[in-house]
Amino acid sequence: SGSDRRLHVALLPSAGMGHLTPFLRLAASLLNHGCQVTLITTHPIVSKAETTLISTFLATFPQVKELQFHVQPLGPSDANSTDPFFLQWEAIRRSIHLLSPLLSSLSPPPSALVADVSLISAVIPITTSLKLPHYILFTSSARMFSLFAYYPTVLSASSDASSPSGDSIAVPGGIPIPKSSIPPLLLKPGSLFASIFTEDGKKLKSLDGILINTFESLEPETLNAFKGGKVVDGLPNVYPLGLVPCDFEKRAGNTPLKWLEDQPTRSVVYVSFGSRFAVSREQIKEIGKGLMSSGSPFIWVVKDKKVDKDDGDSLDKILGDELVEKIKNKGLVVKEWVDQEQILGHKAVGGFVSHCGWNSVVEAAWHGVPLLAWPQFGDQKVNAHVIESSGLGLWPKSWGWAGEVVVKGEEVGARIEELMGSESLKLQAAHIREEARKAVVDGSCKDAMKQLLEMWKN
Ligand code: BUP
């Protein structure tokens, strides 16, 4: 029958909202194109936010087949990391043999598997033996992908096999990446992150393609470098997809819409450091002071623990009674999951103080909201470079990585004032928004999706 011949794609995200969210947006887009989708969910799930999003997604799209993949717990010395999300990546990698029979039981067999970047070397033997094309969805910037692809070359040319020589990494055809911006864990020999990053970076040539959630208007140079095949010889095609937020996500979050309605246009600053980072209590207090002194109304998402399940302390306890009392009439401080997409899309919101998680950057671009970049760890400084070079926002570089300095409230406030007052940032953000929409509706992102579907059909 016709429906049996529908294109079938299997998706394998890894742990963390920053990884899950773009996979579900890809799934929604594939469904829109008439594809059949199998979503592989790994259990146990690390955070409450992931559990909620998966169940609202499956309730919204009952036609999606869920394949539950139960991973075995790690032994005490199986991984050199304390981060619950990285530990789950490793648990999935080590249990991957259990996935093979699940995948081969799918009927009709899928035309492709799109898997998370953290699982590359684990998945290769499976896709090879099942003769299943293996794609990854890279959940950070194209610029970060250029570092990932080129890093093994850099290390092999360095006298110290665990650290690049020189002050910056000159990705061919791209913009050099200062050594001070690369994820600190990469320079920590033997860390789980460093070993996955360097080992899997060598295996990209075995993949069939790389999907990246980005726009030409954000990263023109880097995407061009890939197009010209300049970064690394023999790298598979890079597909820039604009994976835009979907309606099902609204059902997974709260949004203070009523409060926003009462605020003047473009007056509100939104502050969030993503789903998996706990700002220190000392820094939280300074951010509070900064918000007070900036004079802008605000929505501030406070996270006190890496994993939401552990986040038990009340706002009074985290901020202190005095700050809570002072802040009360100036803005909203929330601890629960908000629908960031709806906040960024609201006309009252005029700026975003962000840790530069890539999904947040793409969402800000999609809505034309200028950013104050405050990278904390991991890929975030590399993403902050994209914000700076595209003109989507400001980046006070002296603020450093999390834990290096406590940025004083006065300085935070001054930078927020600069963000909210800049006409040129507003214009450039609006321009990027327009370009992003063109790319998705009838430009490079739409073409990339079309090419993928064509390939999977053949
Ligand atoms: Br917190 C929070 N509501 O309250 P990033 C986050 N989000 O919708 P991260 C909400 O989670 P990685 C909230 O819109 C984005 O889609 C947000 O992803 C949403 O950062 C996602 O921005 C967060 O990439 O993940 O969580 O640090 O480390 O993978 O970048």
C-alpha cells in the first residue's frame, strides 16, 4: 500500500533538553513532510523536563512509534565524570548492543538513523551491520562542529597529544577559534568529554551526513567552509536545517503571558542559563542586584541544581528574603520550567541574557531578540563568538567562565542597560530574524531538508 512506502526515519537523541528538543523539532518537521517517524527513548530519563517533553510530544503525535531503549546502569569506575548528563551518554554508549535487535525489528525498516553526536562510535557498528545510513543531528553551532571535525588534526600536529599548540585553532576556511574559548573539559586529559570528543571526531568520515540546526545568516563563513570541503577532507555533507519551535512545546511549560501583556513593547529582559547549569548562589545575588539597577522589567529563571529533580530549595532560601522582597514589584523570578519560545516570541521582550546554549541562540535569532552573551561552560564561548560576529548580541569577554570571577551586580546592570538601549542591536536582530524566516520558508534550510528527503528516498 502507499503508506508502506512512506519514508521511515528513526531518531536517537541523547540525554539533556538541549539535545532532546532539536530532535523533537526535527521529528515534527519530518512528520510535516509525510514521513513515518520512530523515536527511540532511552530509560531511565535524567530530568523531569525531558520526561514531560517526551510525553507531550507523543500525546500530540500519536502516529509516532516510540521505541523504548532501557540502558544498563554504569559501574562506579566506568566513566571519568560527575555530570549526570554525560554519565547518561556513557551509559547509552555502553548499552548500545541492546539497541541492535530493537532497530532490526522495525517494520518497515527505516531508511536512515539520525543519532546524537555523543553516540557516533557506539552506533557505527550497528548501522554498518544493519546497512542503515547513519546521520547525526549536531545540537550545537556549525562553528562548534568545525572545531569537532578539525580537532583531531590539531592534536596530531601538536607536541602535546592532549592539548593544541598555539593560542588559537585555525579551522581551514573558517574563523580562528581562540584556545581560551574551547570547552575547558577538552583540555582536561582523560575527562569523559575529551575522550568522546577526540575519538568520535576522527570517525566523522564514516557518517552519511551531518544535520545542524543553524541559519546561513548566523554563520555564513563557517557554512561556506563546509560547502567548499575546506575544513577536513572527505567530510560528509553538512545540512543546515532551521529547526523551529513547535506547538507541542507550549504544553510542556508555563508562560507568564498575563504579566507580559501588561509590559511595554520590547521593555522586558529575559534571563536564563539553560536547563542544566546551576549558577552559584553568590553570582545569583549579584544578578539580582544587576536586574534591580538596570531598571528594566524582567523574567528571570533561577536554577540552583544541575538536574531539576534535585532542585528543592525555595526562592526565599536561594535569593535571601531581602532580595526577594526588593525584587517583587520589578519583575518575575521563576524556578519552574517556562516556555522560553513563547517568551522570546512575545512583543514585550526586548533582550535575553543567556548562557549561549545553542538552542537558546537559535530561538533568539528566530525571534529577533538581541542577546547579552554570558557563556558558562562547554561549547558556549564558541557559540558566543557566533553571537558577536553575526551582530545578534554583546559579549563582555572579561566575565570569563563560570567560577572564574563573580561578576558584580553593577556591571551586570550596566551591560543590561546597554543591551536594552541599543538601536543597532535591535535592527541587526530584526534582520537576522527576517533572513532566518526566508531560509526556512523558501531558502537554504528548506533546500537542505529537501535534499535529505530525496536522499533517503533513494
Ligand atoms: Br531553563 C528552560 N524553558 O525554563 P540550550 C529552557 N527551555 O523552554 P542547555 C525552556 O530548553 P545544552 C526553560 O528554550 C531551549 O530550547 C530552551 O537548550 C528550553 O541550553 C532548551 O539553550 C535549552 O541549548 O543545553 O539546556 O544548556 O547544554 O545542550 O546546550
